[in-house]
Amino acid sequence: MELNSEKISGLDEILAQISAEQKPHTFRRICYKPYNMDIALSVWQKIGSKIIGKDFQIYEGNKEIIENLIKYAHGDQNCIFDLEKVLALIGPTGTGKTDLIKIFSFYLNIHYLKNNKAFSFQFKFVTAREIILKYATNGHTGINNYLIFDCLCIDDIGSESKISNFYGNSENVVEFIIGERYDMGKITHLTSNYTKEYLQKEYGDRFFSRICETTNFIEVKGKDFRLE
């Protein structure tokens, strides 16, 4: 006799539980609306001026990205980025990726849901080279703190030395941090001066496929959005 799985009581709940357990990196966003985009851009402008200086201004070429970062922050379904994936800002040097992600961090004062518990969406900011230096000085003791933060942004990945040494122990430290945080269900935003293709070559297909599974790759083009 063939069973009709659709009629098995509680099957959907069981499958949902298994799915949640097997995908610890998934999270659900809280929608913060209504909000006014003009006011939000004004807030972004003020934060940018405070962080970067009075000459800061929103560059027209990056305005669409900024507007969608704001939508992403508010959990707005009209955002062109996947709200349940992390962010990776990529593009040539001097296009303002690091400034964008720093302003975004200060703009965030909202939350996301994981296992029905609310977590802050603000994140700790660290450069890939800083992680390497911490490991070279103190080994895993120096980098374990980067596994604790619920949200982290690693700036300038791909520029670091891929293999770091600590008393004869070799480790691809940035890859280790990202991989461990993925397995722990932690949110890890990224910036890089390199293309997706370059990062895939540097970190390998298996590792990169895991990043792609949970990441919005956002190409930042053109000149720096700060005044010259």
C-alpha cells in the first residue's frame, strides 16, 4: 500500500523543523515600515558627513545602491537584494565600498529573527588584514572573538595573505572565520576590491559556493561617491 505523504498528520511541521536544523545560516527579517526614503537619505547623508567629513555627499552613480541598502535595512520587500542573504560589496579600489558599509552599519539600529528570537542587525567591522595579524600574533586565541559576534563585516577580502603561520601551524584564516561563522549561522557581510571570479579562484569552488548560497554580490562601479 502506497502512503499519501500529504495526509500524514504533522508532516509539514516535522519537515520544517528538519529544514531549520540543517540550515543554521538562515534568518528571517523584521520589516520596519513605514519609512520615508527622503528622510532616510538625509540620515545617511548626516552619518556619512560625520564619519567621512563635511565634504561627503551621495554620489548619483551610487544612489540606487544606497537606496537599496536602506530598503534592505528596513526589511522592505521592494529591495532588489535578497533580504535573507548577507551583503558583499565588490568593485575596484576607490569606489567607496568601505565607506558604504560603515555608514550602513551606523544606519542599522534594527533587528532580525532567528529561531523566533530577535537579534541586533548592527555589526562589528574588521579588515581581513587585521584578522591575519591577530592570528599571526596569538593564533586561534587572537581570532576566536570574531566567531562570537552575531553580525560581522570583513573588509577587503582577497587582499590578505591566504595562508598565515603561527608557531608552525598554517591556516587560511579568513576562509576559516567565514566558514565557521557560516556553520554557526552567523551573519557575515563582506567587501572586496576583486570580482566574484577572482574570489572563486582564490578561495576554491566548494568554499565559494557556500558564500554564494547566502550572499548578495553588489557591484559598486565608477568613481568614489565622496567629493574630490
